[in-house]
Amino acid sequence: MVNENLGFFIYVFSSIFVIVSPIGGVVTFISLTSQMTRKDKNDVAKKAVILACVIALFFAITGSMILNIFSISVDSLRVAGGLLLFSIAFDMMHAKVSRESITEEEITQSQEREDIWVFPIALPLLTGPGTISTVIVLMGMADGVPQKAIVLISIIFTFIICLFVFLFSRRIHKFIGYNGMLVFTRLMGLLLAALAVDLTATGIINIFGLVI
């Protein structure tokens, strides 16, 4: 049981971490907060990460209820979420900011806004449709209370890391460099593509009752 839950934790945490991709969002975060003082930048980071975490936890907890209201199965969401994640992964493998997360036009327009911690940082940069669908699917996969708790803990743990990444974003960017960020983004895109294929394949197999 312990080994099973440990394996589930590794799978869940890695899945959530890859889709949130804190390091991949550093460049966008820096560009949005470039004109701010360190204190203001840190305040934006804290508020954005807390809000994003709350949104992710909300959909993780209420996701099954939402699916039941619209008569959508978890496997249908697996297929839809897998296709969405593959689209995001494709952009990441080309070292682009995913259009699912934020567009270049939104980044430009956000420079003049005071609530950028809400939009576009918390939503959709950190917790976009891809993250929301992923946490709902993971909760649907969880078997019993212990594994559901693992999903919630993984979400919180991911956003704690995200907070530290954003708080030290300028130092991280300076240390890793622009090319290092591109390499990391492509690597995360490759892992996300593999996750997307797994979710889509599992959903299709379960929906049509295929036997392999």
C-alpha cells in the first residue's frame, strides 16, 4: 500500500508540476513585473500563486460534481484534456508561451494593469484549462481518501515550489540564462506530450472498452 501510494504521489506530483511549469513561466512573470520594485513583485507573486492554488484545489474538490452536473465522464475529460495538453506541449517543445496560457497581446496589455496577479498570472498562466482538467482527471483516478489527499497535497506542494520560483525569478533567470530556460521549457513540453498521449489513450480505451 505504501509503495502504491508513493508511486501515485510521484505520478500525480510530476503531472501537476509539468503542466503548471513554474520555471517555464519565469520569463513571462519577469516581463509582466519588470517595472516593479522587488517588494511589489514579491507581493504579486504571493497573491497570484495563492489564488492559482485555491482555484486548482477548488476544481480538484468539486470536479466530479461538475462532471456529474453536465453528465461528462472522467474518461471523456481524459481525452479532451489529453488533446488540450498535447497542444500546450507542442508550443512548449517549440519554446513558445502556450496560447492556452497567455498570448503576446495579453502580455502587452497587462503591462498597464494593476491586477495582473489575477489575470493573466494566476489565471490562466498558472491555472489554465490544462491545469484544471488535469487535477480533475487525477482526482477521478484517485482510489479512496488517501489518494485523493495525495492529489491535494501535490497541488499545494507544486504551488509552494512555484512561489519560491517566482520570488527568486530574477536570480533564477540570471543563473540559468535565456537559453537554459528554452531547454527546460522544451524538456517539460516533451514530458507533457507523453502525459497527454497517456491520458488520451487511457480515455479512449476505457470509453470503447478496448482490450490490449
